[in-house]
Amino acid sequence: MNPSDSLVLSLDVATKEEVQEILSALWAEIKWVRIGTMLATSIGVPEAVRLAIRVFNKRVILDTAFHDTPRIVAQSVAIAAAMGAEYIVVAGASGRACIDAAAKRKGKSKILVSTVLSSFDEQECVEIYGRGIGMMVERFATMALANGADGIVCSAMELAMLNTVQPYAKLVKMVTGVRPFGTTKTSGGRSGTPTEAIRRGAGFIAIDTPILEAKDPAAMAQSILDEISEAQKSRGPK
């Protein structure tokens, strides 16, 4: 697999101008972008997707983690798929019916189910869900499989369990909270390096601040691509 097929730039910026600046600087290095709540709230999903696909020829993962009634989620997924988003994230906490409804309206797109935020530690997970991280990630992964989703969003710390226990291995995993060695960890919770994530079986690694705030974004992205390439050579079993 080409390293650029695994690296996802999280466009956690607030303006159209910032999108244009960063994607212009990363024309060759970045193939996939992740559109989240900040950009969606700022300029709107249609404009964000249009910029990414039509102007900069990027592939899109829409991660606004749809969480509503099954009818609303299904309609939202259909709209996002029609815009050209290839992966669409639905909140695992939205429940089985929502995941099933999303899967039935995804068209040619694919559904990722968000599990436990990578910013959560064990205590916070228990406070929110009443169960630990491992148990909740496994529960959401089971829901994803049973209801027609194609993958999940998780941290690098859960990958060993997910990729060595069938049937979770077949799920696409987008890993968040990824920080290249030597960069600043900007949020608490569970993080990992690109090498750790790829060796443990990540399909996508989503990175924001280390690239967005780098003095030379293209050089940072290329460094991460090189790290991914090396990790793929020694990748463990999926």
C-alpha cells in the first residue's frame, strides 16, 4: 500500500483561506482529508467538501459523527454521499438503529463508527459510559459489524485487540490522536505514533496539529509518509 493511502490530514481549521493555504502547500503529499466539526461549522460541509474534491482533488472522510434519530442520520448520510464523501462517520453512541439506517443509505460511500474519543482516559470513559475503554470499543465494534458499517474510529491503543480477534480484523480502522515522535501532545487521553498505529493494523491515521502548525507542512507530511513506509515493512498481522 502506498503510504499516502494511509495518511489523513484532519482539516481542523476555521476558514476557507486556511484550507486553501494548507492544501496548496500539500498538493503532492496529501491524498485524504478529514472534515470535522470545526470546518463544518465555519464554512459548511458542502463548501468544505467542494474545496477538497473539486479544487484540490482530495478524497474526503466526513467526520462530524452524525448522532440523531435514525431517519435524520440516514438522510444526512445520503446527502454526504451524494456530495462525494467516501467515508462518513456515525457516532457509535447513536445506537444500532442509526448505524443500520446509515449503512442502508450510504450508496458507494463507506460508514465508520466512532467508538471512544481518543481524548478520553479510563476514568472519563467510565464516567460517561459506565464501562472501561476496552469494553466500550469492543461493544461499538460489534455494533458496527452487526449493522452494516465498514469500519470504526479508535485510538492506536485498541488496535492490538481489534486486529488479532476475529471478526474485528476486517473492519477499517481510522486512528486518531496520532502524534509523530518529538511533537507535542495537544490533548490528554490515548495517543500513539504513526509507527505504532501502522504496525498494529491501522487503515488510516488522522493527523492535525503536527502538520497544520509545522513551519514546513510539506516536510512534516513527507516525514510522516516516510515513517509510515518503514512501519508498513514490519507491519504485524492484521
